[in-house]
Amino acid sequence: MLSQPKFKAHFHVEISPPKTVFLLSEKGHFVLNGRLYCLLAPLLNGLYSVAEITQQLQGKATADEIIYALQQLERKGYITNANHIPQGASAFWELLNQDASVVSQHFQESKVSITTFGNVTSEPLHNILESLNIPIGDFGKFAVVVTDDYLQPDLASFNREALQEKRSWLLVKPVGGVIWIGPIFKPGHTGCWECLAQRLRMNREVESFLQAQQKTLNSFPISRAALPSTVNTGLNLAATEIAKWLSNLKPHPLEGTLLTFDLLHLNLQRHTLVRRPQCHCCGEPTYLSQYQTQPLVLNHRQPLSDDGGYRSCAAEKALQKYEHHISPITGIISNLFQPFSQNDLIHAYVVEHSFPREGRQLEDLRQTARLKSFGKGTTAAQAKMSAVGEAIERYCGTYTGEEPRVKAAYSNLGEQAIHPYNFMHYSANQYCDRQTWNQHHEIIQWVPVPFDENQEIEWTPIWSLNNQQFKYLPTAYCYYGYPLAADACFCYADTNGTAAGTCKEEAILQGFMELVERDAVAIWWYNRLQRPAVDLNSFDEPYLDQLKSYYQLIGRDFWVLDLTTDLNIPTFAAISRRINHQPEDILFGFGTHFHPKVALLRAVTEMNQMIFLSNGANPNSSAKFTRQDIQSWCQTATLNNQVYLAPDANVIPKIYGDYPVYHSQDLQLDVLTCVDIAAKHGLEVLVLEQTRPDIGMAVVKVVVPGLRHFWAQFAPGRLYDVPVQLGWLKAKLTEEQLNPIPMFL
């Protein structure tokens, strides 16, 4: 029982006789019904004891009635004991469900230290904390660092000391047009400053580029804006959060969270600090020692959704799980946006993210800074998650130096080594003419230097699903940004076969399908084969009917070709051109999947993405691309001069019932089906797990030596053999007879 009860300070009390009392507050309004409450209300001001209240109401209520009513008010959190805390302070802590007297006691038992790095001073914050009766000391239970840049070099040593001492601390930047408050670093519970710094550096590509050029760790003073009012705003907000922490508020809103306040536009944002198990400062002690090559084990996984392809998690739930990675400060994705106005049928999203540079020249920075990844789908959630997944693939596939690898020459590694020419299919002519070719083609089409079998290089272990053993692939092919000298660059990492999923089985399935798709596209494109049309009506898919009508409204037509090869996995090309308009702006998309309808929708949504991201849906304007090869294609390609884009009129269109359906309701069995199909064609399925522990989404790179990339790689093999084996051509084409236009996607 309270000794001197009073209404909590955050309530404004209005008595409405004869039997109603209103408690009004910022958090809500409450009504007390009963004559006794009207009698009690004027006395609940902290000036009277329970005995005195009982005496005041003698003859109007019994002692038992009064005590019961007070107990009810206390139980509901309406009253508290009288204290000597100023009313405004009491009201603030009560809004946080804290007892102001207990908070005051916590303050007296605590001490805060203030450290500064950069062009800032500690005195203003010192004065604000003193006004809150928070003690200041050289070594406090809680530490605060005030800085003008979260990447000040001295923060590294401060972070190490805080980890050793297991001391929590708050980082604050009160200067600049955008002030930063937090995160609060709590050793053992949140990530540390090094976890934050890794993301900050990744998102500051220009600054990192300049630091590398100048060989310095010093940050550049870009937070130059400062008014007395803006600096005080930042410090006062920080002081309030310090007080909350000392009050033992749980959970604290800044624990593992960075708050930015854009003072120019009054925009407040929260950014999640991701704890990195692989962090060399605060990471899990067993992680690095266990980060060794482990055999890949497949598990039974029932697909819970056919949302854009058999998925173990619906797109909406997956997006909710991974959207904290979207932040220009703490995320691996700086931005997610739709580049055109909302459309009920067409869904395509773009994400911006960093990407490793291959060099240290300004042109390298221009080509890679703020790389864009794209996502498509039949719904907005599918398209968003597709874009996020693609960016996660890029992040997880970036070389960090922590990856398991061995150093050896190919000639010394034995049969476990996969020769680069088995997965890169450049011809002898291409190697001979590489310098001239590279001068006239986009970087994705460049031919690397020939491979030296006697040169020591680093190799990455990759698991063979066929043989259940490790093979070795050049690390330079496995990870983006792997450092190779220009004169020794025998291969490039590419995205072919890389996939993300909510489980590794899902990711492997998607990666394998991409390899099959690009193999089929290469065979069709470079041999310029006319393939059968696909009867869209036979798929009984309303989305396709709606899309046909919409395309007609914007002056376009589209059709679908069957590109399915000897692997017999449904593969399609969806192709669109402008009707009665020059240039025709022919654009396309591709799709492969065990389920023919999923494969078809993938092709169609990729076509949608290409058209709408290029302004190709505008009937009054031509498509626009920054890449010259794609722009040239849009301006010059027609059905008359690229006849293989049109269906073969001599073949009956394919219908839904012509295609096999391999789906087993178990992703593990689906993956094993992929392995079985590959093995029957003399192919081996290799899988490299690229999942990063700070992301949580499974990422793999699937490699099937022998399957062709759809980029210009003209060595002998399936590119020439399959059309003859299937009777599409009477004889193999020569390299000189192949399509002279490299596939540009």
C-alpha cells in the first residue's frame, strides 16, 4: 500500500460530479466511474497519508472502501507515492513506466564518462548531463563518445577497450545537417563498432576510394554544418537517451540501433546495427575456427509457396525478415525503389548497393559505385524480394579474405581441380584476338588472359553433389573483387548460377535453373535458331491475358518461344517489340523451371522488367539504356534482320501439356533431380556455399562445367553439339557463322 498516494504526474485530472473522474494524458484517456473516486480525487495530491485521507472522508466512505479503491488505482497504474522529483521529470519517467524516485537513485549510483574524437568538444554535453543530475567521471559505468565522424580512426582502439572491459557505450554525432545518435554498443549483446564500421566503409565508396588513393585512414570532414541550435538538439537528444539507459529501461530503443535526424527536412530514420559473427573484434570465438570447409548436407524442405518458383517462404515474410538490411548507413542495400509509377500488372524494383572495384582508377569507381540490382515478379512483394535477394547475392559473393582456400598450381593439384576452360568456354581464336575484342566490347564480354597451368593460384573448395566430395575452383572465379593483377587476370567472377534463398536447397535449385536457362539461351542465340511458339492460352493463366491487353494499349506485342534443350527442363524466351513503330525496341526475358508455368512467368516478368526499366513502355519515346551495346540493339534490331526472334511458322506451337513437371513437394528431392538430369548428360553439379553469417539468407554459387554462359564464349562443346543432336541443324556451325551480336543481358 502506498503511504502518500497521488495521481501520477503525467495525468491531468478532471472531476465530473457526481461519479466520474477523467484522467487525461498523452498516452491515452481513462475514466473512473463511481462516487468514491470523485471523493478521493481531490485528495490524491501527495499531501495526505492513507490515514489522513480516511479521516477526511469519514462518514462518506468506510476505511475498507477507501483502501480497496486505492488498491485498484495502484494496480491499474494510475497512482504512485509522493516524491520530491519535479513534476515534469516525474511525468516523463512515468510515461516510460518508470518510477522517478528509482530512476533518481540509479543516477546517483552511476557515472558517465565523455570522450571526444574529431572537431567536437565535451563541455556542452557535460553541462546537459549535470542539469539532469547525472554524475560525470573519467571512468564511468557507461561511456559516451562524441565525434564528428563515425569512422574516426581512434574509435577502433576505444572499441577494443570497451569490449575488454565489457562496458556499454553510446556514439553520437551532433554536427552536420543530419545528426546521428547511437547505437548503444553492449558487449555480448549487440554488434561492436567494427561491425558498424564495416558497413559504413562499404557505403562510403567515394571516401574509401580517396583514402585508398591517399593511403590514409583519416576520414574527411564532411559534417560541416552546425548551428548552436542544431548541435544542442543532437546533444539534448543524446542526453535523454543516456538518462533512459541509466534508468535501466529495457529494451532501450538505441541498443543496436542508430538514429538519424535530418534537420533540414525533419526526417527521422532508424538503422539496424547487424552483429557480425565473423567480426574479428566481437565475433563468436568459435566462428573463425569453425569457418572451415564442411561437406554440404541437403535436408528435406517442403516448399511452402510457389511464389515465383518453389520457395520455402512466401515473399512477404521473406521481405519482412531481411528488410533491416536496407539502409544507406548500416545496410548492405542503400535504397529500394520502383523506378516507374505503380502498375497493377508490372512489378519491377531496383536496389542500390556497393560492389567491389577491380581497380583504383576513377573509371573503376564510376563503373561500380552504387551498382543497381533488379527484381521482378507478378506481385510487388515478389519484385521487392527478388531485388533484395539479388543484392544479398552480390554481398555474399564478395571476397573478404576469410574464405577457405588453398594455393597451388593446377598441374600439382590433381584431378580434384576444375580447369578454368571447363567452365569458361573461350575459343582459341578469342584468346588470340582478345586485345582487339576487348577494345570494342563491354566489360562483361571481355576475354581474359590465357590460363597458365603452372602458375600458383588460390583455389576454393566446392562440393560435388554427384560425387559427394570436394573439388577445387579458382577463387578468382568464385568471389567478386578477388585481387588479380591485370596481366594475370585469367578469369572473372560472374553471377551465373549464383542464387539466394531462405534455405540452401531453395538457393541451389534456383542457381541450377539459371545455369540451364543461360545454356539454352546461348544455344538458341548464337546459332540463331528459329524455335516453336508457345500457346499461352493453354497455360490457363489470367495474368497473361491481362498482360496481352495491356501491351496492346502501350503499342507493343509479345510472344513466347520454347527454348527447351536436351536437358528437357522447360525454358522460355518472352519477346516484345513495338507495333508499327521504328525503332522496334525489341526486348526480352528468359525463364527456366521444373514447373512450366513458373518458367513462363519468370520469362514474362523479366521481359516486363527490361521494358519498363528502359522507358520502353512509353509509346511516345524510345527505350533508353546507358550501355551502348543494348542501346544499339534497341535502335537497329528488327524481326526482319533478326529472324530467329520470331517463332518457327512450320512447327505447331507448344502447349502446357507438352512439358514435364518434375515437382516433388520436397526441395531436397528437386535438387537431387537436378543432379540426376545433369549426370545423364555427363555433367557434374558443384555447389559453393557463400552464405554470410551476418545476413542469414542462404546464398550459393552453382557451377556445372560444360553448360554454356550466354555471353560470347565460343569454344567447342554444347553450343555447337546440341542443335545437331536434337536435329535443329544438319551440321555444326563454325565459329565465324555464329551470331556476331553478343548476348548483352
